[in-house]
Amino acid sequence: MSPGSPPTSAATSSTAARSPGRNYPLKYSRSKVYDLIRSKRLASFTEGRCRRIPESAVQEYIRTRLEEAS
């Protein structure tokens, strides 16, 4: 692996982001993310002690928000 290339571990190649983590695609506050999860507007699951949000759930949330806005 060259110095500029990203790591290729299973954690970075997964399609579920930690909630809310540095790589989380939505720029919402932590409390906003958990409000969305509690209100069932954003799907998530737990893996050990970590809450994960599948990439497909984020895309679905964005699609739903765009439909609501139009």
C-alpha cells in the first residue's frame, strides 16, 4: 500500500457508516441523527456497541426528503 492510498480494511469498505462518525454522509448533529432514528425516518442497526446506518438507508432518507420538498 502506498502512503497516499486509503486503507482497504473491511471496516472502510463496508456500506454502513458509524452513526454519527467522521465519515457520516449527512452533516447533521448527533442529536438530530438519533432523533431521525427514533422517529423511524432513518434506518439503522447495532453491531456490538456501535450503531450503524446502511448507505442504502441514507440514500432512501435523501430521496424521501427530496420528494417531500417538491
